[in-house]
Amino acid sequence: MHHVYHMSYLQAIVIGFIQGIGELFPVSSLGHTVLIPSWIGGNWATLVSQESMPESPYLAFVVGLHLATALVLLGFYIREWGRLVSGLARSVVSWRIATDAERLAWLIVIATIPVGLLGLAFEHQFRVLFAKPLAAALFLVANGGILLAGEMFRRRNSRRADTAAVPGAATRPGVSTPGAESAAARTAGSPVGPRWRDEAIVPMDAAAEHGLAQVGFGSAVLIGASQALALLAGISREGVAMVGGLFCGLNNENAMRFSFLLSTPVIFAAGILKVPDLTGPLGAAIRGPVLAGALAAAAASLLAIVFLSRYFKTRTLLPFAVYCFVFGLASVIRFGVF
């Protein structure tokens, strides 16, 4: 029988909202669900100490939050997932890859295998070792460095492409060559572009699907493996996947799409595997807070995905990198010095 601090509905809703935003923003939901309660202190900090326990109702609570986020992602890309699943089935039956949907489906399968295996093998050990405020703060700073490296690479690629660009040259859809992204920003006359908040959200179209399907199978394996870094509190799954996509030549918008598609089965599977914790004795005392937190996480995830789908049409990872540096360094000082 484990003594566990009772979670209030307010705590459940606040942590659910943090998780829903942090899971999709490239800033690490796990890092923030460790750091923010630790900054608040008191009973909030007690929740963080439970996260590294082998059997804790707080872990069952986290399962509910992840499932809520995965369901929002699945719903947002439901039409694309329908094409991907049917494409995968056709490919298996015909023993060939004939369409963009079939190729993209296999890319996601291949990218999911390494992070799935690493997660099964090391998730608990990493949570016990690193789900602590100082470790999360240090890894959040490292996450800022990863995002900055991806943004610097994208800008260098864009400048080289601009230099080599030929007026009227065709570009591969969704890929940052040659300079299409920067040219669009110049045409818009500002980094934001014209009325970017009013632009229609297109979860996935044929051009985006074609662009994502151009990612190589080797690159998909590397991007998938890099997602395992998110086992470290403070490293963002979406962030490392986006940076991997940028290094593969995707633009910001398609790198975001690719990261969301890759993370959906990983988050969903991780949640499903731990549903017994939620339905068993560990979850018995917190089912009300779990429901409240899951609803907050779902609402926050929906807001995040709508915002980011518009944001990455014209904007970059730089603000998120700066935020991770600032909040991470402040947290290092707070938990490493005081």
C-alpha cells in the first residue's frame, strides 16, 4: 500500500493543460510537468516526487493525459490516417510501394520501431533517474540547443538555395528547396505574412503528402530513434522530430506535420500499454481528477495544434529555442543553487 498525496481537481486541470500544450509545442511536456509544480512548491512539488516511483497514481494520471493528446492528434489527421492505413494495407497485399500514401505509411512504421523499442526498454529507468527538477532544467537547456541547431541549419539551407535559385524553377512540394519558404516570406513583406491568423488550416493535402513521402527510409529511422530523447524530461519529442525533418530538407510546416504523424502512434501505444494502471487499483482514487485533467489536456492540445498549424506556415523554431534557454537556465539556478 503506497501513501500518495491526494491530487486536487485544480492540480489535475492545470497539469493537464500544461501537458496538452507542452506535448505539441517543441518544449517538452514531461519537463514542464516536472518543473512548473516544482517552482510552485508545496503539495505541487510532492506530485513530481511521485513521478519517479515504480507504482504511483500520478503515473496513472499521466497516462490519461497522454491518451487525450493522442486522440486529438488522431482526430485532427483522421483523413490522412485513413489514407495511410489503407495505403499500408494495399502495399502489404501487393508487395510494392506505388503511391505517396503507401510510402509515407511505411516511413511512419519504420520510424516508430526504434522509439517504440527504446521506450519499452528504458522508459521507467529514465523516468526514475531524470524526472527531477535539476535534470529536467538541464535537458530543457539542451532542448533549446537542439531547436537552435535545427533553425540555423534551415536558414543556411535557405540562403544557399536562394543563391542557386533560378526564377520560375520548380520545387519539390513541402521541401525547402530552392528557397521557396524564404521567398514566400519576402513576398508577404513581413516575417508573419498577410493575416496569417486568418489562413485556413489544411491538416494535409496532396502536396504535403508528396513532400513528406520524399523523406528517405534511413532518415526516417534516425528521426524515429531521435524521438527516444524525449524519455529525458526536458527534451521535446516534437522538437527533435521537427529538427530531424528540417535536416532532411522539409520546411517548418511539413516538419511539424511529420513530427505529429510520427508521435501519434508512439503516444497512443504508450498510453494503451499503461491503461491497466488507470483502470486498476492505482487509478481508483484519482479517476475524477484523471477525467478533468484529460479534458484539459485535450482542449489544450486542440488549441496547440490549431495555433502551430498556422504559426509554422511562416514562422520558425527560434522563439521556442530562446524560451527553453531562458526557462531552463532560470530553473538550473533555482534547483541547482538554492
